[in-house]
Amino acid sequence: MTEEPEEKHEEGRQFLPNHLVDEVGVVFLITGIVLVVASLLKPEQAGLPHIFFAGALEMMSAVAPWFATVVLSFLIIFLFVLPFVDRSEERHPMKRKVVVLIILAAIIMWIAFTILGF
């Protein structure tokens, strides 16, 4: 009877929680450094919203604030859940016209609200 050779697997680093915690820590560190440097360079603008928040703020002023908050919350949750829900085999954008139209409409609305906000 012959013995099968033992397979030796290298112990890698686990994604959860080790790698993820390290990467999230780096993101927070870089964000903190950018915010501190920005507030030191232009302290008079530290409390003002930046251009990437202008669309959300304009949307909140255009409709009831509770409605805008609910819509933006659902949008964020939808973007997190979308990869798990969409199990379509097709990945080419030209063969997924409904999804492309929805995303284009959202981008156009966000740009319009951002322009209106400034």
C-alpha cells in the first residue's frame, strides 16, 4: 500500500478580520490626514460642504428632508446589496440596457443637483 503525500498548504492571512481591519484602518488614517491638512490650509472653509455633498444637500432642500434622507439611505443600501442580488450571467453593458439607463439617469440627476447646489 502506498502512502499519499501530504499536501502542505501555506497558511495565508485571513481576509476577515485581519486584512479587512488593516485596510479600513489605512482608509481612516488617510482620510484623517487629508481632513487635518485641508482644515489647516483653509480653516475658513472647514465647516462648508464640499462639492461632492452639494448634490445631496440640494436634494434635501428640493424635497422634504426626511424623504431625501430615506431615498439616499436606500440608494446606499442598494449599492451595497446589488452585487449579491444581481446574479446575471451577462456582464457587457450594451446587453444590459435597463441597468445602464438607470445608472445614467442617477448620474445625470446627481450632476444636476450638484450644479444647482453651487
